[in-house]
Amino acid sequence: VDERTRREVYYPPFEAAVRAGVASFMCSYNLVDGEHACGSEALSSELRDGLGFADGWMMSDWWAVHSSDAARGGVDQNMPGNDGWFDLYRLGGASGESDSRPHGLVGQMAERVVRGALAADAYDAMPCHVGCDCGPLMMDGVS
């Protein structure tokens, strides 16, 4: 996809969302210029630096992550998370690998997710507590 098409067709919805204060984006399964969108360092950098989404967090669509490199490429949360791509050993968090970032890769990923949740008052406005009293709320309107 050429730069002009990205700027005129694909980026405006993202720019509008950033201006509106969105806390997160979901990356998709698409291949962009032969690279998986989820984990593309170039796309993530353009979104974070070029479109002003530096403080937001990136969540994958379900099973859209294809390697642990997606974390280094900008994905903060791998959904549904049961494929092992983002476990501590693969990300270097428990293997003793050094990371030049102040809190390491995993720490920065977690920081972006928590920052977004705090900005959305997700912890203060919880209507229920998982495992305790969410059943009735989750079943309202289900036939």
C-alpha cells in the first residue's frame, strides 16, 4: 500500500480515534506489504509516533499474532493469550536477557495497558467483580 493511500484512506479513522481519546487499538490479521499487521514495527511506529498514539496500547485480534516478535513490534496484549507467544520466557522476561528499556519489554507493555485502563476509569467503574457477582449482569438480555 503506497504512502498516499495510507494517508488518505486508511489513517483518517485512526487519527479521529486518537483525537477522541481512545485508549487502545486492535491490530488485525491482514498482511500489509507482505508483513502481518499485528506486530509490524513499521505500522506500530507510524501509529504511535506519526498519528500521536504514543501512550495507547495495542491488542491483537484473536490469533492474529504469529510470533513473539509481535511484542517487539508493538503489540501489548496477545488475544486470547493461550498460544504461548507472549509468555515470559519467549519475551525474555524470565530468561535473564537484558533489555535497554527502563522496565523491560514486558513492563512497558503492562504499563501501556494499565495506563489505558486507568484513563478509562475501568477500575473505579467496575459494575461487578469477576468470579463473584458478574453472572446476572452478564446474562441480562440473553435469551
